[in-house]
Amino acid sequence: MDSSTDWHTIFAVWTEGGVEMQFQHMRSRQPFGDRDKRMALLEELNSIEGVALDTERVDTRPSFNTEVLADPERMRQFQDIVGRCIEEMRTSR
């Protein structure tokens, strides 16, 4: 997410096959500066079959394999979660 006044990094996709959630960077931006909000997001991501992010890493950059998102339903779930995350960021400005 980017705008003229603010930016957010939600996730990165790496060529070695990882989707890295950017909780470390999110903690300095609202609304995800709140650890409970990041934990809720992590738990929502963990509801996707094949994603198992360690709750101890909610302040870092945990990752999961991109192969998880090869399944259309899992990709839809991920897109829905990220979409809600972006909407929360927009409305918190």
C-alpha cells in the first residue's frame, strides 16, 4: 500500500519460494502498531491450510511457502485477508 502521505509493507514474495509477512515493519504503522492486531492477522493467516506462522514471530518476518497459494481457494483466502488488512490501514489514517 502506498499513498502520497503514508506507506505500508504487508508482505514480500521471494524468488526462493517464500511469502514473508512484514510484521516487523507493520508494528510502526497504524492500525497494526497494536500487537493484538498483528496477532489477529497472524491467526487469520494461519486459518489458511498450509500456513503455520509461529505466534512468537508476530514482531518479526515469518514466512510460508508460495506453493500454498497455488491452490485457488487458498489464494482467494490470502487475497481476502490482505484486502481487509489494506482497508483497515486506509480507514486508520
